[in-house]
Amino acid sequence: MIEIVNVRKTFQDLEVLKGISLKIEDHEIYGIIGQSGAGKSTLLRCINGLEPYDSGEIRVDDTVVSVKDKKALRNLQKEMGMIFQGFNLLERLNVYDNIALPMKFWGMKTKTPEAKERIMKLIRLVGLEEKVYARPGELSGGQKQRVAIARALVLEPKFLLCDEATSALDPEITKGILSLLQRINQELGITIIVVTHQMEVVKQICRRVAFLNNGVVLAEGRPEELFVKPERKEIRKFLHEDSELLPEEGINIQLFFTGEGSEEPVVTQMARALQTDFSISWAKLEDFRKNVYGSLVITVKEEDKDRVTEFLDHKGVAWEVISSGKGEV
């Protein structure tokens, strides 16, 4: 696993990482999310030793990541494949030779039967059997990223680090790339760390996620727990959850559906049981790895507030009263 303990990093006078501590378990897909400038990519580069950190400690499989021990770092980097937003393919090389590049870098033969079988197996895995001899200029953005993924896997790493790997792709192609990463995680048992600012990415594939803001970890946990009912205003701002369109008359109550019972028709049950009228003023339901979670805001009469909240408590539904101005408690 990867363990990060109180890691700090400064560029000149700017402290980019301010005591980051995380633990990433074997075989999981872990997300690091936040706005641009939060420190996500810097942290990833510290994990694989491309960037030295000032203090704290990063351990990968009980080996300390340190630029001072170049031999140990080199061996460690062999265990960590890296995927970038810009693909970083060589235009003069075809798909096969781009994938083979890390093997050449490590002094390995790329034309032996064993090497050919390894590379062709990866080409089949990423679905590019018909593009073996195509050059990057002949490929779409999604195909280029598939080549980059195969290249990152050619040394058979234990970890796959993805730095905004889908940011340059359209939503439909992004879904395909994320499905491929899930397959790699499940079939090859590779631990995957995904740095992104895209909520769709962590919703689809990440089991756990850390939210970074201004160099610190504001929250960590399952994405459906962090983002369906965000407690920090920074996360609400990131999600654009503050509503300015809620009614100013009546009481606005936000209901959260985050687990078992989310599919139960609580709203219609409440209307029948309490024999009262209310309006649904806002709703957001999302797919987290094929499970639907979300929230909605109902507006009730002030005299009905206690009865409504008592009913929600009885049903085990999380709720909070919010204002009509900025969606704050």
C-alpha cells in the first residue's frame, strides 16, 4: 500500500502541500480531487519521486520514496505506471513501439516472442488490435489515451497513477476510459490513484476519495458520503451546490439519500401520511458506481415543519433546513 505521512512541499515561497496524510490500500481505486492549484498533481509527482518533498514521509510497499537513494527510487518507479493528460506519445513511433518504449528504457528486448506477447496482450486489453501499426496522428484522443495506458502497464507495475487522464476527452470517451481502468483494477489487481477535478471520474470508479483544497486534505471517505451531503463549504462551492433559486416563503428542507432505503418512496408516503401539500424545489440524483444517491429540497409551510421532520426522523432520512439565499444551514 501507499502511506503518506505529514508531507510538505514548497516551491520558492509558496507552500503547496501543507502536511498531507493519506493511506491508500492495495488493489483499490483511490481518487484525489479538488480545484486547480489544490496540490493534487504535486502530491502525485511526490508519490512517484518525480518531485522531492521537503518533509514528512511517503512509503510505497514499505519503501521510502526518496530522491536521495536513486537506485531504490529507480526500482520503485518501475512499479508505478504513469498516465498523463497529454498522452506524451512519440509521433514518429507506431502504437506497438510507443507501448514498448519503457521496456527499451530499461534495456529489455522488445522483439522477442515473450516481449511481443506481452505487448500484444496489452494492445488487446485496451482494444486497439486494428491500430498496431498506426501512428499517433492517425488516432483519436481516446485511442491515444488507451495507448498511453498500455504503455504504463508494459512493465507490469503494481500501481497506476493517473494525472487528469480524462480531462482532454469528451464525456462518452471518458466513460470508456474509466471502464477500462476498472477492468485493469479488477483483472490485474493493480492499485490505481486518480488525480482529477472531474466529479464524474470519482463517482464512476473510486471507492475512496480525498478532497484537497489549498494544500490540505479537507475530507476523505467514500465519494457518495463526501459529496451527497458535503459538510464543508469549500466542497459545496466545488460542487456548485449553493442554490440561489429556492423559495423565500416557507421552510426549505433538504433530504439526503445515501444508503439503504434510498429507493423507498418517502416523499409520496409523507404526503399521504401527513395529508399536507409541499413542493419539490430542487433535486439532484447521481449514479455512484451503479448506485443512485442524491438529495432534494422540499418547501413546506412553517406550521408543518415539525410534523415533516418527525416523519423523516422516523423513516431514518437525513435532513437539514436550509436558507433560500446560499443554501447554508
